[in-house]
Amino acid sequence: MHTSDIYVAGLGVISALGYDLKANRHALQSGESGIGAIKHLKTIHKDVFSVGEVKYSNADLEQASHLPPGTSRTALLSSIAAREAYTNAGLHPQTGLKIGFVSANSVGGMDKSEDFYSAFSNDHHKGKLRDVVGHECGYSTELVARQLGIHHYVSTISTACSSSANAIFHAARMIAAGYLDVAVAGGAESLTRFTLNGFNTLMILDPNPCKPLDENRKGLNLGEGAGYVVLASEYALSKLDTKVYCRLSGWHNVNDAFHQTASSPDGAGSYMAMQGALRKSGLRKEEIGYINLHGTSTQNNDLSEGTALIRLFGEALPKLSSTKAYTGHTLGASGGIEAVFSVMSVMDGYVYPNLRFETPMKDAPLHPVTSFDIDRSIRHVLSNSFGFGGNCSSLIFSAT
Amino acid sequence: MTKKVYIRSVGMISPQVTFAQEVPLGISTIHEGRRMNAIEPDYKIIFGPKSIRRMSRIIRMGSAAAVECMYHSGLIMPDAIITGTAYGCLEDTIIFLNKMEENKEEMLTPTAFIQSTHNSVGAQIALSIKCQGYNNTFVNRGLSFEQALLDAMLLIEEGDVTNVLVGGIDEITNTSHAILSRFDLYRSAKSDLLIEQPGKGTMAGEGAGFFLISSEASTSDMAVIEHLSMKFDPDEKLNTAQWINDVLSDLQMKLSDIDLFILGHNGDLRNDGTYESLQQAIGDSAPIAYFKHLCGEYPTASSFGLWLAASSLKNGRVPFSAEDFLQLDASSRVLMYNSASNGHHSLMLLSAC
Amino acid sequence: MDKLIHDLKVQIIAQLNLQDLTPEEIGDDQPLFAEGLGLDSIDALELIVLLQQQYKVKLASAEEGQTVLRSVRTIAEYITRHQPQD
């Protein structure tokens, strides 16, 4: 059985902006960025870098997620947001539907592994095994799937910063092909010393709150969180007591094939990803009402993405912004969190400001939205996620 | 799936002499101890010294297997590249963790970090051949390779692509082996007796297996993938024989229609019980071949199993088995079933072409 | 300066894993990036750390690296100018 339309029937999110959809919505509307000093992550860089940290300790998150003490923060965040989406869509184990869980992350349970490794590296008999048992990317996914009672199809994708965008449309394709009726899809990521130090070696971190798309941007702020959408076929909708948010109407995945970490200066990967998503959706580019950019605030990404946008849209750029100025760059979770924001944009006409923007980039001048707005004429929203390894993905959400 | 999916070519680096072998040799390499290390080619010859400096071991393994596979496919470029790896790039992950420890988070360098992401192998292959097509990496533990393969078959079914390069890769490093050993997974054994003489534990393995799968038939095709199924069964409720019977019955087939079974026993008594009901159901109806005494146990070991199945159908006999073990012909069907711990089950049905 | 230039070549080869090169094969004024030795942005970052670790010389940004890291000689000159006196 092949279904043509893929609907979004549920949302769940946790980020630096707040614990759930309501808190995130409120912060987005009021222009309150979640970027600030590091509070929970133990690192020597604690007072150096601004990050988008979730404002709860592991103990708080363990309690909220009902996962045992010592569980990886990635799994904790994943559990909370995935459960919100699951419940939000009216899902329960007795629907009789084929339900899948497709989650993404880039470093799995590294927050605990790096603690294990500190002890282990001096003495191979040291280090608590329970700290490393959840290391694998797929471990968090399966832990949460089991909590939700999902076992029909459980998958984990890891393509750096495009991970959860890829997870979302892999789930959509599984539904379209008839393997699944419903899927909870997105991703999660927690802050770790590994990623903080890793990005620091690339000299692309801004110690201060970041300024995406700005000529004077200094780099990105790392963030953490989790974001999931529930995708459903028309058949599944008939069995669920839920509202329909919108459709996932377009998607595309390409590889920039330019360099291990840098994007090509002409934005080839970004361009092809966006163009491909438009082609899949059958939309004309004029129909896009808002673009949620990847917009990490690095010299390289914003210029590359900006170049691609101008090439694709010319003078007629739609409203656009990067919400990473609110949440930081949540790596493997970014596609999922930003999918949730994009769905809200389609549903409620939200147009998010590109916080702290002052001066357009000389070489690819974009003029993002700078204050929160509601535009009910928006029917189609494009969301970009581009990652290390050249993995570029774009999603399009459309009003029903 | 309505479209036929052909395995046109393979490239395999494993603890056996499998790389760049037209027909795999008859004699298997015997490993002794708790792990089986891959037999690797001289990567400098394949890639040149300039390229390999930024390729860690797993990236070299994966890239070399991919190069081999593409070479035999007769194609310059696949339409998509999809990889499956559970552990990802361990060597670089550990190098970076070590440096973080030693230098207390100061004066760290980027190379190990950027190569540590799970998609590095797939990304490097795309970069080296400038393939801008669909590129994805699955990392779901013992089903990573299966999900990569499923995604590839899905792409082909959707009709936008014809040829997809799919690979399963995982490595052992001294550190990862030391850590995993603490979970009581391994025992010291001689690999040729690993399954014949089971015990408490298995031998660790590693490898990189790449397949060019296509919707277009060619004269050099090795096998047809008739069916791929998987199950996540963490609570151990699955009746394996029943499941396999049901899958076959949906395909209008029975167990007795299978000419060769390839099973994923790993010589660990705690694991191999899963196969009992199936073995009983199979009875004497067809020979059973094993593969983990050749490649060891690792999350993407089913890629070696698939290689074994495809090579068996292509060459008419099972690699590294006795001459008189089995002859396969143009009507033969092979069923591979693998069960790793943690409730992962996968089933692949192949036929000759 | 000659000793510094030679030492730098040895260290660069080690740091960047340029196994097939000997110090003699790197020209003092040979461009290190793009053409010449063909190093890239990741190598630049590695070299910035090398300068810090070996010579206690800190570059402010990756951009500053573009001028300083042009050739082995420009690196040596920069170190000579900026190395803290013990």
C-alpha cells in the first residue's frame, strides 16, 4: 500500500528555550534567547564559551524522563521530547498501527563515555561500565523506543548536523512505502566536552552569543536538546484522535563532496538540497513563505548557505532567519528541533527573528527577519540542515 | 518491493583473504585468541600517500572495500552512498579522548575530531569520487547494515536512483576491545572451532563490506536480493522459526525451498540458543553454513554474511568450505539469518541470477 | 634561522602525517597551502596548535594564519618576532 501524503500529527521539543513545546513557543515569541554561560557541563572552558544549554540538571531530567540515574543526557533529552510528541499525536500501544521510531544523534552517550574514559585511560580496570554501556548512538534510540513501546521499526541515523533532518524524511519514506503507518522522527544531542573541545579546535566557536548571517559573526554557540515530529499516513490519521499540524511535502539529501568539514564556497550542496526539496514538493520557489536556515553563524556556513540562497531565489528571497541564535547549534538534534519550529511556522504563521543581527554579509547579503512576527499567509516553510562530511538536507513543511 | 534488486559487485575486507579475490580461496585463515583482525591491503598503493594521511584505519578499510566494489561494478559513480556502522570511527574518537585527557582540554588539534563522526566513511567515499548523490549513515547497533541496505532498496523502489553503493563497517581497536572485553563478551578460541565448540563468549571481529546494488540487470550480477526483513525484539518474545516461516509464506515459499542456510551463530552458548528452533525446523532439508568463525562477531557482521551468500551464488560454492559441501546453481536460493544480542534479528533471502 | 627552519620542517611532517616527505623536499619559500604542498584549512589549524605547543606563539585567529603560515620561512620569521623571551 502506498500513501502519497505524509502528515505531521505531533510535536515534541526540549531545548535551551525550555522544557517543552509551550516553553519553547513562549521564548520564541518573546525573543528570549536560551544562550548563556555553561552551568551543568563540567569543563575547563566553563567560563569561556556561551552555549544553548538545557536549563535542567541530569537529576531533573532523570526524574522527568523516568530513566535511571546515570543515563546519558542524550537519552534523557530524547525521552522527554519523544514522549511529548508521542502523546501529542494521541499515540498509544493499542492503536494497531505500525509505529516506528527514527532518531538521530552524532555522539550518542559520549557525555558519559568521556567520564568513563577519564578513569579508564589511566587504568584499564577503572571506569564504571554503566557509563560506557550507552555509548553507541543507537543505544539511546532503543532505550527511548522501549519506553514508548515502539518496536516495529527502530532506527538511528548519524550524519553530523543533518542527522535528524535525514531521520525525519527516512521515516516519511518508510511510511510512503507502506512499511510504517506512523513514525516518531527527529533527534537529540547533549553538550559534551568532546564536542565542545572538538569545535574549539576548529576555531569556530564564539565566546559570546552568536550572530548568524552577520558580517561580523565570530562563530557558533553549541547547544543541546531534542526535537521530534510525529509523521502519519492518511490511514493512520483515521485511527488517531489527534489534530493535523501540516504535511511534510518535500525533502532532499545530497553530498557537497567538497571537503571534510567546510562547505563549498558556491554553496553547491546547499543549493542542490533546497532545489531538490522544492522539486519533490512540486512547489515553485515563490511559494515558500519562510526559510529556517541552517545558519550556524560560522564564516563558512553562512556564506555558503547565503550564496546558495541568493543563487536559488535571486531578488525574491522569502522571509528567513536562523533560530540557532535562540538555541545554539544542537548538532544531531538541530534538524529535529528546527522541524518543530518550522511546523509551528506553517501552523501559526510564526516568523522567528534572527537575533542579534546587525550588518548583512558583504559577499552574500541576506536580510533576515529581526523581530518576531505572525504572518498567516505562510503556507510553505523550508528548513535547512547541513553537516560535516558534506551531508546537506532540506525539508519542506506545507499547510494542509 | 516491486523492483528486482541485483547485487552487481562486492568489495570485502575481513579477517579472511577476501579483498581483491576474483574467487575466494578455499582455505580459511585461522585466528587464535579473543579477536580476529582484518587482513588488510597496502593502502598506500590504492590511495597514494597524499590521500591516506587523513584517513584513519576504518576510513581506509571502508574506502578500499568501496573502491574494489565500484571497480567490479563497471560504473564510474553510484547514484547514492549509504553506510551502516554501529561503533563509527573508534580510533579517532579514542585519539581525541586521549588528547583531551592528557592535555586537560587545552591545545587540542582538529584532525581526530573531524574524522570521528560516524558518517566519515560515507563522506570520504563521496569526497574521493565527487559523488553528490544521496548520502546517509545508519548507526543502529546490530541492525546498522540492514537498515542501510533497506534504505538503499527503498531508494531504488522509489525510482529516482538505479545504483546504490551500500556498506557495513566496524573496527576493533585495542582500546575498544579492552572496554568491550570487560562486558564479558569474548573468550579465547581457535576460530575454526569457534562454532563447533561453543562456550561462554565469542571472538571479536571487524570488517568492511560494500555492495553495489542495482535495479538494472547486468552480465556480472552475483545474486538477486529477494527479501530483507528485520526485527527489534529486546524482550526476547520472538519465535524465530515462526517468523521466518511467516516471511517465506508471504513470498509463497517454504523452508524446504531454500537450498542453503547461512546462520549467524557466534559460538557463544548464551547467544546461539536463538537458532535452535530454526535449526530444528530446517532439519535435513538443506545444508547450513556459518560465517562468524570466518569474520568474528561485530555489529555489522551481517555484511560479511551477505558477502558469503552472494559469493556462494556467484561461484556455485560456499567460500572457505569443503569442496564437497554444496554445489549451487542458477535456481538456488540462499537464506541468511543473523541474530546479534540485544534483540536484533535480520533475514535476507537471495537467489541466483 | 636555518636551524629553526629545519626543525619546523621536521615538526610539520610529523604533525600533519606527511609520511612520504623528507625535510629536504620542502622548500623554505614553497607555498604550503593551495598549490605547493597542497595543505588545507584543517592543516592550518594543526599548525596553529603546533606553534603554540612548541614555540609558545599564539595566533589570534585562523585568518591571521593565512599570512603567517604561507611558507616555512614566514612561519620561522613570525616565531622569531613573537616568541616570548625566556
